[in-house]
Amino acid sequence: MSFEVNGATFPQAPRAGQCLRTFLRELGHFGVKKGCDAGDCGACTVLLDGEPVHSCLIPAFRAAGRAITTIEGLGGERGAHPMQQAFLDAQGFQCGFCTAGMILTCATLDQAQRTDLGAALKGNICRCTGYGAIEDAIHGKTNVDDSVEAGGAFGRSLPAPAGPDVVRGTARYTFDTQVEGLLHIKLLRSPHAHARIVAIDRSAAMAVPGVRTILTHEDAPSVLFSTARHEKDWMDPEDTRILDDVVRFIGQKVAAVVAESEGAAEEACRLLKVDYEILPALIDPEQAMMPGAPLVHPDRTGPNRVADAQRNLVAETHGEFGDVASALATSAVTYEATFHSHRVQHAALETHGGLAWLDDAGVLNVRTSTQVPFLTRRALSDIFQLPIDKVRVFCERVGGGFGGKQEMFVEDILALAALKTERPVKLELTREEQFIATSTRHPMRVHIKAGADADGRLTALQLDVLSNTGAYGNHAGPVMFHSLSESIAVYNCPNKKVDGFAVYTNTVPAGAFRGYGLPQTLIAVEAAIDELAKQLGINPYEMRRRNIVKPGNPMLSPPPSEYHDVLYGSYGLDQCIDLVERAMQADGPQPELSGEWLIGDGVALTMIDTVPPAGHIADAMIALNDDGDFDLTVGTAEFGNGTSTVHGQIAATVLATTVDRIRQRQSDTAHGGHDTGAYGSTGIFVAGKATQAAAMQLATELKAAAASAWLCDAATCTLEGEFVVSGVRRMSFTELAKLAREAGRPLVAHGNSEGTPRSVGFNVQGFRIAVNKGTGEISILRSVQAADAGVVANPMQCRGQVEGGVAQALGAALYEEMVIDANGRVTNPKFRDYHLPSFADVPRTEVLFAETSDMIGPLGAKSMSESPYNPVAAALGNAIADATGIRFTAPPFKPDRLFPALHEKFGD
């Protein structure tokens, strides 16, 4: 038996039952990715005799004697295949984890298939892009700027520096490496929502050949921590152990088997015998605070940063400005309703996982898929009582995050296993584990009361929020606080009141998710604005114009914040409203619809603070090399958020060079410095400012070095086109590097940003939809989003972030939903039962930018990766209400959810 892969013959034989995907990866073809192992996502696509197949579904032996082509071999001796080049020209990727499989499928499409891309691409999922740039690639559209002069990078549509590696399948993600002597970890997980572990019998499991050790709570440190990672530990409760003797949700890890192979580890997990004492379980968050309810963490106290364990309260907040009750009583119009949001999975195509080992110097190395390597290093140092310089955490390219990797779900058990065995270890979660054992968006019940006077001025806003954090409190407090903040701070109103509760239940934990609580409350707030406008006969755009905050207005939500560093770095909300209204009014293709379809428009707006409170730190370093290039070291991680591209643009602009002369090292604690992490809209706004500061300092050093050589005043020197210039004198960066080397003084500079003051970003979303009153089906006819991103650092990339945010939010608003049964079990823990948006599901969104420049952000820019998600569900809910006259209050807005009310109103 032999295998032909990319024209080369391999004599290796697969193991019994081995699928083609794992076989190819063992041969070193890392472009073949694992996203689901069920044929649902297409990340593992290869060509078999020229036809695209999902290699996770193909038994490896069936490929013997057939021509196998992976992404690495697609171009053959020609280099890049035309489709690979097309994806580069259109930048048809963000994190890039799906890109290899997507390109291989697209490369085989014939003309007929190109006319129906929804059907042709149904087997390939992209979680990041929204598919717009992928469609551009297929149609040969170029989105990147051809060439940019030295110093002119910022504000231009420059390609991602990793692009060539991404499209050729050579970009390295977490597991795209080979390690000698690797042991594999598999986790036994709890079948019970709440139970105490009485005993674990390991005897049968230890007898499995290849098993090296089995770790339980008896082997783990007793240190309490939070899986959530923030710069300030006080933001999250200490309620988690690596392995606990009490399990609090179905899917919690009970034991870790470490073995020579995954098969042996899985078999040993099946043979472990656990004696459980079943405890009362709490599934319904409404019951969490009731007297006599089961207690999820009865022994947690204030020092553990748990508000009231005896009421299952992780965190709570209450506050009022003015007198809401009196204002409502005297308002011309009022609105009151209760909304419910649901569990949504991040569904990053690269699951959580990592590798860990001890090197010759005794340093614990953890290579992992994370947004927060520096914070994870600090946590591991604390838990295992290791000196900070004896822990290294790093990532290369990360296959999506969306907040789900602002957590420490695997690194702790990896570290424990590596320290116990003193061998390299690997843990890669399955797609099912990703659903049942990591985190979700926080489900919330949101009750709103709102009032306005006869002129449409808001008189009262009141929010009562119950947030279900699940079994552990990671991000519980910050998400709840955030959900109650900017959602109403964006509106001027003299009377505001909030009550917020974040409660424990015996369900899969919730955590950080794109938008961080705002989408859950915005759907209620923006519905209230629309309903008040409707009662008053005021246009919904005009209603918002009359009430939005403007520069000079305080941005207030009760209770008063102790942080007063949020400023109007730039203000473009008024522009965004105008842009969306004009776009929605513009003429466009008129769909041919029968009388069964009801047409409606909807709009919603949002404001977001661009940095979390209490500090967010980033360090950067940049050095001039002998060849005139620059080495830029930053701590922030790249996972499709585009920070690598923009950091290069910032440095190249400040240093009057081109981005190809900026070589980046990033997201590795061994490089020194510190970086809080890529979350909370900080990758550009905070880390980018550190890069700008370092580059500006180096520019000063370059001018000083040239001035010293010329014996002139450095103030007369400028940087122009990779030269230092003073009058008629010019010195190249290469010459400067030579002078510095000869003098023994390398030209290097450092920059820092501490995340304060903070700015605000604005987004406005508009939809025109059609609702079939007979079936409940929704068709999106027009989608427009306007954004205030300050000076847009990279228009192509920023547009892609907006398109991707809208697509992901539409998935949550229309069909994505994690279903948990009465026992606390996730019943749809795989992609085929959890409807992720595919190409056919996502409309093209028109993206418009306000013209502003942020006085705080780097070179006038601010964030735009997180916020596009926020107003989407709210705008869609408003469009449905406009079309049907019915206010639906609980997404996802699936046809079967809409049908009963439509049937009641319109009949058969």
C-alpha cells in the first residue's frame, strides 16, 4: 500500500480505522486542518483525484493508489495556484484556519457552480469573514492596494503579512508542529450536573498499554482561580480548581489520562470507575436566588470575590439617577417588556488546545491557542508556584477567538501533566468538548421600562438584568456591568435605573463573547426606542437623533463609575445615523415577492468603550537591523483581528519605510515586556499605541544618530523614504545601522501603553427584510452598517471585520442556539445540529465609515473588531416588528418561533 500526496509517494501505511485527515497530518501536511471531525466544516478538505472531499470522513486506506492534493501541493511547481493568488488579492480570509479547505473547494468550481455559490460552498464554513471577501476572490476581484510609497502605509488597504503562508497552508497554528516523545491527554468528563466525587478506581485504566499516568483532584494543586483572564484578578471570582472533587456541570473534567496515544488515553477514560454522590442541581436561573434553591458554590465567600454564595449570586449591581418611577408616571408614552437572550457558542474553527513541555533549562513551555499568553503565564506561575521566568506561554497563529480564548481552559491541565510526567504533552479538545466544556455567551433575561415626553425626549430608562453565568463565574461580573453600561449611556435621559444579577447554575459556564453583554441588552433598549417612536409617530432615525449623547454630554449609567477616563476621542455617531438612513432610502433592486411577504425596515445603534476599565497594558520594542529592516516585537496575538497588519502599518508610517521592511515577532512571553491580551477592543487601540510610541522613539534615535554623524542639530533631520534627511544630506537606514554597529550602540526603542484614557466607538446597523406571514421565513433584502472607527487604518480589513461581525451576529439572531435540557445537558454539541452561517445564509452588508480622527488612538484610529456585532440582533428585531406589527422578544428568530404569532394575527 502506498500513497501519492502532492506528487510524492509515501510508503507509510495508516493505522486500522485511521481517517485520511490524521494520516496526512502525520505525514507533515499541516495545511489539512481539524475543525469538527464530522464532515461539517470543510477545514480538512483535500482533493482526491481532483475532487474535493472532507478528509475526516475518508478512511485513509481508501485513498491508497489515488492522487491526493493538499493545499501545500495545489500550486505544484508553478508556485501559487490562481485561486491561491485570488484569495491573496481579495484577502479572502481573516484567521485563515478555514482557508486551505476553502481554496481547495473553490479551485474545483466550474462555471455552473460559480452561479450558485450557496450550494457550491455549503460544505465549507468560515466563522470570520462573512464570506464577502471569499466571493470577491472567486470572482477575481482585487481588494488590496498594489503599491504604497515608503511612509504611506497607514490608511491603505494593505495585505496581511501572513497572507502568502495562509493561502499556501504553511502558516503554523497550535498543532502544526511535530514533537518527539509526545504524550496525549484525554479527559474524563462528568455525566452529572452536580455531584461529589467519592472515589475513582484507576486500576483497569492504568492497565491499558501505553497509559503513563492518570491525574485526579488528588494530584492537582488546591489553588482557587478563575479561568477568565483579566489584567486585574479582582474582576473575576476565585471559584475554580484544575481538577475538583465536586463537579458542577455536565462536561466538567473529572480526570486526565496521559498516554502514548490518543487511542490508549480514550480507552483508559472509558475504563475509569467513578463513584459519585449526586447533589441537587440548579438548571433554571430564575430559581437561583429563591429561598431553598440548591447552592452551586456554598463555601465561596467575599474574599473569593463571590457576592453572595447563599443566594447563588456571583455579582450584583444597583443604581439610580433621578426618579424613574415618577418620570414614568408623568411620561407622554411608556414601554415595558421582558426580553430573553440565549446561549451562543463562539465556534472558532480551531478548538482549544495546546502542547506543554519542560526544556533543558527547566522552563515550562506552553504552546497554545490563546488571546492572552501573558496573563496565562501569570496564572500558571501562581497556581504551580513557579518563578515567572520559569514559565513561557506563546502562540503562533490562532484559529479564531471571539472572546472564547480569553480564558484558561486547557493550559492548566497541560502544565500539570507536563510537570508530573516530565514529558511533552498534548491536549486538543474535540468539537463536542468545545460545546459542552468551555464557555458560551451569557444568556440573559432583560426587563426594560422606558418613557418619553410628547416631543420624543427620553424621560426614563430602567433595566433589570438577570445573567446566567453557569457553573463558574468567569467574566460574570464584568459582562453584567458592561451590559448595563454603554447600552443606556449612549442616550441622554435624566432618569435612569439599573438592577443587575449574575447567578450560578449547574450548566456549562458562560464567559467572554464578542460584544461582552451589550448585544443581550441592546435588543431591549433599541426595541424600546422604536416602540416609543411608534407611539409618538416619530421616525426611528429622528427619535435617536433627539436622544443620543453628543460631545459635551456625560456618558452616564448608574451606579456612578469609579473610572472617569472615557472620552469622546472622536465622535461620528451622528454621521453613522445619517449614512445608514441615506443608504436605506437609496434606490436598489426591488425583489419580486408575493403577497405572503411583509416588508419592514429596522435600525439600531450602539456605543462601546474601546478598552476595559482599570488598565490594559501593552509593551512594544522595535530595532533597526543591519539590512535596514526593522524587528518589531509585540505581545498581542493574531487570530483574524488584523492586528499584525495594522501594527506593521503603524511602524512603517512612523519610520518612513514600507511594511515589507517590518518583521514582526508577537504573542510570546519569552520576548519580554508584557501585554494584557487581545480582547476588549484593544489590539489596535492599546497595543497599537505601544507600537506607535516605540516607532516614534526609534525615529528620534535615528535622527539623533545621523545628526551626530553630521555634527548638526537633530531638529533639522527628518525621515523620508527610508533615509534620514537634513538639507541636502541623506543617510540610509542601512548606513545608520552600520554606524550603530561599529559604535556598539544598537538602535532600538521601547514603547508602552496603559490603556487610559479610553475612547468610544459607534456603530449603526440597518436592515430591510421580508417576513413570510405564512411560514415565518425571513429574507434579508438589505444590510447596511456604518461605523466610527476613527481614521480607518486599513479600509479593506476594517470592512471585513464589520462584514464578519454582522454575519456572526446574524447567526445568533436567526438560528444559532445551544440547547440545554432539563438535566443541564447540551443536546446539540456539534455543528450539524448547531446552525452556523454558511455562504448561502449571509447577505452582503454595505459598510460605510464616518469621517473622524480619534485624538487618543494610534494615528487617529480606534477599534472595530468587536463592536460591529452589537447592533445586529436589535436592528433585526426592529425590522421584524416593522414588517409584522409583532414585537418578538426572544431570539433566535427562527421560523417556528415566529409562526404561532403570525398565524394568530394573519390566519392561514
